[in-house]
Amino acid sequence: MSLTRRHMLTGTIGTFAWLLALCPRRARAAEDFVEQWIGRKATPSDRLKLVMPAEFSTGYTVPMDISVDSPMTEADHVKSVRVFAPKNPLVEVVQFHFVQGRSLPRVSTRIRLAAPQHVVALAEMSDGSLLTAKAWVAVASNGCL
């Protein structure tokens, strides 16, 4: 049996269908990770922004910017933001605490990453809700020894 155009097309369509079926599971994996780690369900939100480069040359100093859209009033403020890197030896990378009326919920820093992975940010709000955001970062070298 020879390889025909029909066989190639069928194989290509099958591969794309398999990849599309796999993508929602991978996207959901970060949300499931937060629920397993914290024990509470978090909601993906546009109010929490996690900005990181998609590719970075070294895992030693990967830049990260976090901001939360909040008025920081007594009724609506950010209590804390935690950052997780599931493939790092220490999964919880950093935690920031904010004070209502005295601080802005914005942070710029650098973190270490052990491997290419989704970095997950989790913001705890004053009403007890949890907001989550994630960013995929591909690092060329391991920053965690």
C-alpha cells in the first residue's frame, strides 16, 4: 500500500483533532493545580494581570509583572498575591501582601524557573474570592539547582 494524499490528509486532520482535544486539558491543568494546592476554587479573571515573556534565555532571572485592578478601598481590596511554578523544586515562588489605602497592587520582580511551564498567579480579594491568571514561559536553561 502506498502513501497517498488522502492518507496524508486523514493523518494530518487526526493529529490536529488530537491536539485540539488536548489543549483545553492543558489550559485547565493550571486551574486544577490551584484548587489542589490551596483547597479552594479560583476564578480566572481579567482583573489580575500576569505579564511574563513567552521565551527567555535563562531560568535564573525571568522578569515578571503583576497588577490587580482594584480600588484598594475597605470594601474592595487585594489582600495578597501568590505566584506558583508547578515544575520548580519549591512550587510557591513568592507571596506579596497589600494594605488597603496604603499600597497599589502592582509588583515587578524577577523569579527563577526550573523548566518551561505555566506560571500561575493567585490573588486573594477582601471578599474572600480568589482570582487567577497564568502565563506560559519557555526557558532555555534551568534556573533552579
